[in-house]
Amino acid sequence: MENYSLSIGGAIGTGWEYAKKHGLMVAVIMLALGVISLLINKITGVDLDEYKAKVLTDALSRGDMKALTIFAEHWKNNMGSAFVSNVLSILIYTGFYNLALGLMSGRFTSIGMNVFSMPLTVYVKFFVLEILVSIIEGVSIMLCVIPAFFIIPRIVFAPIYLIDHPDAGIIEALTASWNMTKGNTLSIIGLGLVFIGLYIIGILCCCVGVFFAEAIMLFAFTAAYYQLRGNLQ
């Protein structure tokens, strides 16, 4: 069976071409997501600046149980707002992956709400898979930095594989990503470094450019997936 290799330049080039056509709308949606997340944090979170934190810490050191209650309420609200923000982010990125896959396959020709038209089970599996991937990445980093460079690149395509194959299971998605990336670890790391460079450039462009950079990365990542998907045949 032919082994398909990742072309970093090809992936970035494809990402740029699609970003020129659809990147502005994707960037606007990403910006809106960021604003919504900030609003959620403001509404549900507790405003605890450095001075207030010091006052509460001093009160706790004196055994003030009221300060403990305030701290507990702060962290409870923060956890709730973080959970809501993460769920919203996952919902959006599930749609983004579906959009990028659809545009490149010809299934979509423009951005619309139909990109979110997927079975609820897909969203649930995507949510669980994201948590599992994060755990695997965290454990690999804690064990040793070197294994992380060989494990993380091998499982990065599991979420997008799941969107591309809605009936697939979580383990199947992880296995597929592992198999399709065989022999391409260093290229995937290289692509990740290019993404970091794009992100930095986006920040330098008055920070607003980071959203367009993320649009380029979305399409480039999807292009990389399509390049390596042939290894599963």
C-alpha cells in the first residue's frame, strides 16, 4: 500500500486559498465566540482582582470562614463558566471541522447553519474524544517531554476523523489517526511549528489578525488530514 506523506507547504497553500474565500467569515465567528466567552465569564464569574485575593488570603490565614465561603463561591462560578465556554467552543469547532471538510469535498459551497446539522451523538463523541485526547497529551507530557513529541502528533487527527466518519467510535478515531500519521511525525511537528508562527504573526497584526490566522490553520489542518487520509485505504 502506498504511504502518503504530509506536504507542509501544500497544506499551508491550500489553507491560504480557502482562507481567502471563507476566512473572513470564519474569523468573525471566532471573534464572536471569544466575545461570548468573555461575557459568560463576566456574568457567571466573580470579579476577584489581586488586591481582593490578598485580602481574602489574609482573612483565611486568620481562620475567617466567611473568606473561605467567598473563595469557594468564586471557584465554583469560575468552573461553571469555564465549562459553558468549553462546551460552546467544542460545538463551534465541531461545526468548523465539518465546514472545512465539506468545502474541500464539495459537500458545502458556502458557510451556513447547515454545517452544524449533525447527529447529537457526534457532538457527544467529539466532546468525550477531546477530553480523552487532552488526558493522553497531558500524561505523555508528564511522563517525559520526548514521548510527547511522538504521541501527540499521532492522535491530532482523531477529532476531525470523527467528524468525517460520524458513525465511527472514539477508539476507532484514535486508531485511525495513529495509523494515518505513521512515518509523518516530524512533518506534523513541523506543521505545528508553522501554526505557532502564523499565530504570532496574527497577534502582531493588532491581535485581530489572530482570528484570520486561525482560519488559515483550520483549512491547512483539514488539508493535511486529506493528504494523509489515503494511508487508511
